[in-house]
Amino acid sequence: MKKIAILLLGFSLSLSAQIPAGKKVISSLYVYDLASGKSELILTEKRHFEAPNWSRDGKFLLINAYGKLEKISPKGEKLGVLNTGSVAKSNNDHGYSFDGKTLFISSAKAEIKEHTSFIYKVSSEGGNPVQLTPLTPSYWHGISPDGKTMVYCAARNGNYDVYAMSSNGGDEIRLTSTEGLDDGPEYAPDGKHIYINSYRSGMMQIWRMKPDGSEPEQMTFDAHSNWFAHIAPNNKVATIITYMEDQKQAHPFGHQVKLRLLDLKTKVVKDLTEEFYGGQGTINVPSWSPDGKKFAYVRYALEDL
């Protein structure tokens, strides 16, 4: 197995391996307001949670913690666990269809001891999920505006690339084939591009391509590791998470990062936040509010046991 696969699988197998001895994690959920340029803290807990989605009706945020998906109000009120049946080892790659009717989940299987991640879909109200990907590891990241095609990152033959599949399951279609990691595929709201982060230039940068994988175009060009472009509902800008130090092909937990805004026309990038302690789990998945005025993310801290 190639080094990148080992790096990524290592995190999935053990978050504790990245936490300093004698420390435990504090997670803080924030909502950033574009108009004011300020972040509002809505929830802090002495446990590890990750990856907020904003429901399409705007009524709650969805986070994952300890394999479950939990609903949190935009004011930080805990609204309970979403019923996902036997799927109970969810990771931080999950999100909604554009019409808000379907939720896609990436989860391991309890009966498989080795590292796994399969993709499932379920009603946004909860229920018994349907497995879509027969192969593992597969991590959901995006869905086409018409709801017909999902895109995901998957390791096949030791290399992580971007794949597409019908949202009803079926054959997977490989969209990228560069050496090294291609990850985080997300459809633009107009359906014309899929945005990814890729190591093909020797530095992790944001790229975009046509839905069939053709015409790749680089979008960021700096000396930082840039991950996970989440496109705003207006299709004009995207949030990205930036590691201040080059992380090569990894996106680890527990490093200095900041959130930035990428103009999709000019490719100009501007800072939204100061540097903070975060990384894996901060903003892995789409987290814009339905009106495009706000987005959610997670900051982390450590304290003594």
C-alpha cells in the first residue's frame, strides 16, 4: 500500500494516536457570518465531534460523533441522534442532496475489524440506509444538483482518486487518474464543475473539472496545503481550509489552520478566520446555510486528562 493510503487510514483507525499523551479533546462548533465577518460560538463540549452539515431547510446542523449523527440547532441546542438503523460507525464524510430529501453517509461496518468506509443513503428524516458502494474504502463528498450522480473519494489498487456513481448504486466511474491523492469532490450548484483538492502539482491545491473529469483547471496556487472547496449557493465563492504548514498528502487533526474564501471567477483567495487549532473534522463536508449567508465549522482544543 502506498504511503498516502497509510497516512489516511491511520487517522481513521485511531484518532487517539494524534492526541498527545495525557490530553483529551474539546470541540467547539462555530457559525461564521459573511456579512459581519465574525464567528459565533454555539456549542462547546469536552468530547470529539466533527464535520457539520447544514440541513437544507436551515433548521439544524448535523455532526458526527462516536459513529452516530447528531442534530444541533443553529443556536447550539442538542436535538437528538438521527436514526440510521444498523449504520452506526459513521465518519466525517456525509451530506444532503440539493433537494434536502436524501442524506448520504460514509460508515464502517461493525462486523469488519479492518479499516472500512462504505457509502449509504437514507431519507433525511432517518430510517434504514441503503448501501451504495460495494468496495471500500469509499468516502462520500458530493451529489449532482439533479440528485442523479454522487461523487466520492476512494482507494483502489493503493491510490486515492475521485469516482462517480449513480445515486441509486451501480458501476463506479473513475474521474481522476493522477498519481497521488485526489479528494473532496463536490459539485457546483449549477452542475458545470466538480471541485476537488489534488496533489498533482506537488502541493495540495484546489482544482476543478468537468463532471466527466475532463478539462482540469487549477484554482489555488500558494505555498499552503488547501483542502475541501465547499461552494456557496450563489456559485460565486467557496470556503476552503488551509494548513499553515505543508502536510503533503495528509489532512491530519490537530494543526494550525485557517478558513479562507476562494472567488471562483478571479481565483482570488482571502482570509476569513485567524489561525486556529483544527484540521481533520473542522470542515470536511458542505456546511453552508441554505441562504448562503453563513457556514458552520469546528475548532478544537486540548486539556489535561
